[in-house]
Amino acid sequence: MTSKRAWALAILLLLTSFALVTSWALILRPIQVNILMPASIAKSTAGLVRQFNNDHHGYINLQVTQGPQDTEAMSDLAISSLLLGKSPYDALLIDVHWLPKYARAGWLTPLDPWIEQQEIDSLAPGAQLGNSYDDHLYRWPLMADMGLLYWRTDLISKPPRTPEELVKVSQRLQQEGKVPYGYIWQGRQYEGLSCVFLEVLDGFGGQWLTPGTDAVGLDSSASVKAAGWLRDLIISGVSPEAVVNYSEPETLQAFKSGDAALMRNWPYAWGEVQKDNSPIKGKVGVTTMVAAPGHTSTATLGSWGFSILKGSSNPEAAAEAIAFLTSTYAQKQLFLNYSYTPTKATLFKDPELLSKSQILPDLAKALQHTEQRPQTPVYAQISDVLQRQLSSILTSQGELKTAMDRAQVNTEQILLAAGETR
Amino acid sequence: MIQLLLLPAALLIALIFGIPLLRYLWLSFHADSVITSLVAIPNNGANWFRLFNDQRFWQDTYQTARFAFVSVSLEIFLALGIALLLDQRWRGRGVVRAITLLPWALPTTVMALGWRWIFNTPNGPIEQFAKLIGLQHLYGLQDLNILANPSLTWLATVVGDVWKTTPFVALILLAGLQTIPNDLYEAFDLEGGKPCAGLFKITLPLLQPYLLLGLLFRLAQAFGVFDLIQVMTGGGPASSTESLALYAYLNAMRFLDFGYSATVMIASFLLLVFICLFGWLVIHQTKHFREVVK
């Protein structure tokens, strides 16, 4: 009898201690945080992630999932994971123009509890844009990104400031036989074309969508002028016909091989043209986009930023990881090693960064003139409509005014339908 | 009793085909988009009303049909030649038969990227060749710009599709050719028939069911074309190559408008059913025709 009881006691003791040890181990197990990033950014931040995991050993384990490089493919992956209901990721890097859509779909957690107002104020003016929707902060930028005009310092003494100057200087260089083409940009029917157009449109004094209202300005005279200017670049031979199939990589490739004196691209291109194997290394300057006299030049706001997903079970830990990856220290590393433009205002005056990079002041200037793409959950639709009509203008399929009128009507219809069901 | 044995298969079909189809049909009568916070709200057929007035849907229908009919006709024509050749006895036939299947074995994305490079301006081989023979001067152009010219680009996608799927049709036709007994040809020969006439009097009539089978398979596939277009042109330039499947995909994944995306899908499914029904009727006719020949 007693031996039986002793056995039972022993087993009970064993089981209890086993359960205790397991739960202890479970409590001590580091919190898992998984962030989805495009492959190139995942690679650039790998060192910082390792550092974060060392500092938080046994407490937080940050894992980065490498997504596709292509922005649209990245969006497809993120969206299909979100549609599952329970996403395997705690946070995502999202492109600036996805924010209203993601926030409206109810996929994101507001970051307000973790980010103080003074931190928002510490960002450069351009980097403060595009992070909020409906008065909540949903996104924290990893880098600043905006459209830039690249120019060849060995061919031109100072960059063109107006659309007219741009055409003139291009044609002069072409006539002198110094370059086959003057200016190259992204004319393919995709999101990049909307970015290009927004800069030209603002440069002519127009507006795509007046913020806070549903007033569409695509059939305005400024808008028709802007689209006409882009079309005439191709007709006059300042831009190659192939530009209507160019996205960023093709544009960069052509500029690198000396096909053109001017290029519209994002800051990442700077790192590429300054590489040792680049034939135009040291012969390139950057500035902001041209604008008609009396109007200010504009840079379309791009950039990737972190958002925490509503389904995440560890939002605090995710916020801590994001805070580290976007800290002043991290931004310095990312700028020095991968030329990711910083977002903190103070870094643009940092002597170490200034001594390493000659274009930092130009970037700071461009960042003061950034313009957001329309902030609406149906942005993808209205951008698609615009791209479609612009592409038909650029390929001479559609008449200029008719096509822009159609873009106007279609955009109004989309906004109206979105408003009705709200 | 036999019907009972078919039950598992029927259940499987209902599970992987019937349920999603019904769900899509249901969805096509609801507003389910980012605006409704991804909640499905009945909207009394507003999606269908929108579809009938959607110029873009009709343009895409035309573009998809154009792509499907031109590429499938070319494929059948070329595949017939290849199948006839591969059916003859000659040295090395086995190796050539295997090689012929290679394009079919390649993933579409990979081969579409390849074609995008081939048609690239100004560095692609086609453009270089056109320059060599001065083709572009015919049109007074500097470059042909195949992938940037809305009236040419769809032909480039047809070329890609024909290259990839002709082997598939050739395989079906080759199988068909092997079912034709040799004694028919021998008898025809004894009666003094010319080999060329044999093609039209024996081969083609007996091959008809296989031709129609290939046609049906390929039409269904070509009508739902997505990956080739997505990789090669992304639907551009000026949306001149956008297919119905691409439009449905844009609505779902880019615009987060699942209600309308489902409507586009169901509409293109109905169109496809209509086309296949037509094909089936023709096959039915030929079966009868074949009996008469026998």
C-alpha cells in the first residue's frame, strides 16, 4: 500500500517538475518577431538585425523574411498573407502609396502608443508625410525617397531648371553629337509613370487631386500641358521612343551607358552610378525636377516604411525592433553603406555624413519639396486609370485632350463610387 | 450502382471546382472591397450592371479573344506539320521528338522573360536583325520598338505563346496519327491514290477529333492567359495586351475589389463555357462523321 502511494507520489512529483521546467522554458523563450521586407532591403539590414538580436538575446528574436525585389510582387505576397486572416508576419515594410489601402482594409495597428510626437517632429519635413491615415500613425519610414533629376556634370555646367531649358540643353547636346538622347525617364505603363507625371504636373502648376476633397485636376490646362510635354519629348527625339517601355532599371542602364545627359530616378541610382565599375562615376550631379517659371519644382514622395499588423501577437516587441532599425545609428549605417537617404532632420547636418557624401544637401533640398500621391484607399485604381491614358498618349494611340478628359471622368467615377459605399 | 462508384470523384470535383465557383458567383452579387473594409455587402447586381457598361472589360474581352484565336490557329497549323514529320520513320526521330517537347517543359515565366529580352529595344536580337535588313525604314522609324508599339506588342505575345504550346498540340496530334491504321494508306496506295491526296482523304478526316481536342484544350488555356502577359508586357503598352485574367487579378490584388474581380472571372468563365460548348457540339458532329467514314 505504502509503496503504491510512494510510486504515485514520485510520478506526480516528476510530472509537476516536468511541467514547471517546460513552462519556465516557454516563458524564457525569446519573443519571435517576423518582418517581411523586399530582398534588397533585407540584405542591407542583415547586419543591424544581427546586432539587435545580440542586444536582445533571450528576450526578442527578430527574423526577417525576404520578399521579392519587385514592388508589385512584394505587394501581392503581403496581401495574400493578409487575406489569410492570420498573417505569419508581425510587421511589413510597405511602400508609401499602399498605406491608405492597407489602413482602410483594417490590416494595420496604429503606432501611436509607441511613437511620441517629438519623434515625428524630428523627421525631415518630407519624411513626415505619408505615414498617417485618418489621424492615426500607421507607418514609420525606414528611409526617405523622392524623385530626383540626375545630370551629367561633364556635359552640362548647370542643370536645367525649367522644362524649356531641359529640352534646349538636350537638343544642343544631341546636335553636338555628345549624347544620342537628352533625357530619359520611366514611361512604362506602371506606377512609376504616375510618379513621373505627378512631378511634371506640379511643375506646371497643376494638381492631381486636391487634398481633403474629391476635386480631380486631370483635365486642367496644366495637366494637358504636362502630358503634352512628356509626349513631345518622345516626338522631338529628346527622349528615345523606347522610353515608353522603361521602368527604373532600364532607365538606369541607359544612363549608365551614356545614352542620355539627364535622367529621372530615385536616390538608389546614386549608389549605382558611383560604383567603381560605372563608366560615369564622378560625372553625375543630382537636383530637383524642372518646373515652369513661377512654379516650384516637386519630387514625388516614395520610400519604404514599417507597419505593424493587427494580427501580430507581439506588437511591443515589433515596435522595439522597428525603433532600432530606424534609429539614428541605423540610419547612419544604412546611408554610409547602402546610400539609403536618412529620415531624421539632424542627420542631414551630420559632419561625418556630409564628408562622405556630396549629394546630401541636394537630397535635403529635394526632401523639402516632396509631394504625396493622392491619399485615398482607391489610389491603385485612379493611378491605373491615369497610367492607362498616359500610356496611350505616349504611344500616340490617344489624342491628348481626349485621353486626359477620359482620365478625369474615370477618376471622378471611381472616387464617387468609393464615396457612395462608404 | 456504377453511379455510386463515381461519387468520390464527383465529391472531389464539387470540392475543388464547384464550391469556389459558387463562392465567386455569390461574391459577384456583393460589394466586397477595401471601401467596405473587406466585408461582403449585397448590392443587387450592381457589379453586373457595372460590367456591362465597363468599356475596359469589353476591350479586354476582344483582346483576349484575338490573342486566343490567332495563337491557337497558328499552333494547330504548325503542330500538324510537326506531328506529320515526327510520325514518319527516320533516323534520330526519338531524339527530335524529345527535343520538340522542350519549350512545353519550360516554366512560362522563364520563357516569357526570355521573349521579353528577345523583343527588347534597342538591344534585343529581333531589333538588331530588323536593323540589319533595314526593316524599320519601311515605316520611317528609328527602331521597331515592338514592345512599345500597341499595334505590334500583342503579336509578340502570340509568338511567345505559339513557341511554348505548339509542342503540346503536336503531342496530341501525334498520338492521333498513331491510331490511324497503316493498311488504310496501303489500300489507298494500291488503288493508285497519290500520297498528297491521302493527307486530305485519310489523315485529316481521321485526325479531326484530335484536332478538335487540341483546339478545345488550347482555347480554354489561351482564353485564361495570365502569366505570359504579366511577365512579358504587364498588360501594356496602353493596355493593348491586357487579358481578362489580368484584369480580374488587378481588381483583386491591386484594387482590393473582390466583388468586381469575381464578376469579371464569372463573366469570362461563362464566355469560355460558351466557346467550349460550341467546340463540343462540333466534336459531336465529327463523331457521327467518323462513323459514316467507317
